[in-house]
Amino acid sequence: MLPYWLDTAPPFAGAEPGPAEGSVDVAVIGGGFTGLSAALHLARKGASVALLEAARVMGAASGRNGGHVNNGTAHDFAGLVQALGLDHARRLYHAFDAAVDTVERIAREERIDCDFRRCGKIKLAAKPAHYEKIARGFELLHREADAETELVPRDRLRAEIGSDAFFGGLVYRKSAQMHVGRFGMGLAEAARRQGARIFENAPVLSLRRQPGGGHSLATPRGTLRARQVLLAAGASRLGPFYFRRRLVPLGSFVIVTEPLSEAVLADIMPRARNGTTTRIIGNYFRTTPDRRLVWGGRARFALPSRASDARSGRVLERGLHETFPQLGRVGIDYCWGGIIDATQDRLPRAGERDGLFYATGYSGHGVQMSVHMGGVMAEVMEGRVEANPFRGLEWRPVPGHFGPPWFMPLVGLYYRVQDRIS
């Protein structure tokens, strides 16, 4: 099914009608947030840019998510400090703050009507032990990285969420939300206005470095030559083998309800924040300006397909009704799946390898960070390597992973057991 975000956004009408031929300064592979943002920033700098999208702009992960623009990392801050040290952990945490700022700045500068709103996010503890862990790490996070966070004990939780399923929470006030479809189409139009050429239905069939420098990119619409190339697509599926060993494609699924009454929305989500839960196989959710509830999660350890999306949608519906039983038999108007490129440590990676620039591995935190990294990579490709917040991170391959993730059912079983016992 077409995602809500794409069904309710105007289509991109600025794709190039002719062949993808000639020479450019930069070829960008991928028409999602990373690629579109990079194309915009590179074109603003005066570079000639061609963006090659295998299908339609915004048709993959960037248009198939939950619509959150959250700060905060996939790790709790204390765990990040333990793994990397305080200074490095703080730098990465603030990169996610900067990413939210970048989305807001672009929406404002390019006048993109996307319902961007600083609503905040609440991370909800699914078990008492989860809240105890959040509370233990709160002082360090609040003091060293984010003074705008707030701990919410269970006796005050009803002001945030109309559910008895949780045991407290942590509010991140810098987080935001937007209509990702309208933002993405506006980003594509902005890149086109700056002079970037955007080719849809132009999958890269081969990518070769040229003996004299630069690259040759063959597509069904012609062969393009580029001085530099940025890989801004699903590297776990179509990138060089180096990337495919280090990225695991995970399915994430979303349902969207029919429009709800103002009274129901005020009951279930009185502050209209983004919500996430602490279970490993957890959920993420938010409301929309047209009074719907967007409810997503891992649901099943399977990749998206028509049948898989439908089965995952039924799992999500059960979770929705367990969390908000007051919804009753609410109608579901949309159900879809998307693919997340995850690294082993759930931190993105970006840089240059063998003459190919890349930004990937957003691990479920890609809406804001992909937009941000598009601009960052425009700086890196000019020689400002220090602009990359993920520089210097070791990137080991996933053990036993050489192609399709055969081990995901086993991982799913392990995580379900962990959710029960932890």
C-alpha cells in the first residue's frame, strides 16, 4: 500500500525527461533525504550535480517511516559514554540535535509546507526496570548533554499519555515531527531550483573508477561521468560488498488510523508528542494534523512485501489496542513496510572509501540525520573532513553476514525472549 506520507503529498514534477548522459562534478546515487539534501547543498555551492534514483524520488525509506524528527541517539547516553568516552559521546549526541536544526532550517529557508513542529518526544518505559534504568542515566544526560530533557515518573505520566501500559518516561524537548512526504518533495524542488538534475527510473547498473580519475555510471537511460560520487541509497542492498557486509536490512512497519475525534486525541496523547517505547521490539507513534494516529514498529523480523506488510499490520493493530483500548474498533486506512539499514552498533557511518563517498546506516534514526548528513557530505566532498561527526568510528563487518540476512529469524526470537525477561 502507498504510505500515508506519499499518498497525501504532491508528486515531484521536476524529474529530467532526457537521457542521463554527459559529465558532472558530482553524481548522487539515491533520491531519498540524504541524496536530495546533498544535491541541494552541492548545487548551492556551484557544483554541477546529477541525482540518479532507481525508481521514484522519496519512494524508499525516506517516504516509508513514522514521520519523527527526533534528537537523541539509539543508545542511552550513559551507554554511549561507556563505549566511547564522554567527549565523543557528547559530540555524537549533539550531532543529532544539529540534525533536527538542519531540517527546521531547510524547511524555513526553502519555504516547504510540511507541518514541521517542535513537539518533543517521550521515551516510555515498558517495564519498571526500564524506568529505573532511564532514571539512573538521566542525571548524566541532563548535566552533560541535554539540559532540556525531563524525567516523568509514573504518577505524572497521564499528562503525557493516555495509557496504563507504561511506568514512566523521559521527555526530549528538542524533538520534532513533520510530514515527511511533503518535506521530501519540497527538498527535491529546492535542489532542482538550484540547478541539480534529478533522474528518476535511473538505477545504476555499473559504477567504475576511470583510469584518469572520476567515475563512470551506467544506467538504462545512458552513461554518466562524474568527478565525485556520493552513495546515498540503500547500501545494504545495492552498494559495494564492503558496505553489504556491514549493514543489515531490517523491516519496519507502520499503520495509520482513520481520522479520530479531537476528544479521543486529547485523551490518548494530550501533549501530541512523538512517542517511543523501550522494548527491543517496541513501537513508535505520533498524531497527524488531520487527526490520525501513526503507529509503527518492528512487528515481525521480515522484509517488506505485500503479504508481509499485511501480517505485520495485524501485529501492530494488536499492540495499538493493547496500549490504547479506549480506541475500540478504529479503522486502519494505511499499512506499509520500509527497510532500515542498521549497523552493528546502531551508529551511522559516513566518509570516503576507494574514491566513493557515502553516508548510511542510520539504524532507525534516519529522517533528521539523513537530511543533515546530505549537507555534511557536501562539506566533506570539498575537503572538510572534520565536518563529519562520524569520522574515525571503527566499522567492523557483521559476523556471518555476506548477503541476505539469513539470521534475522533467530535474532527476532532472541529479542522476543529478551523483551520478556529484561
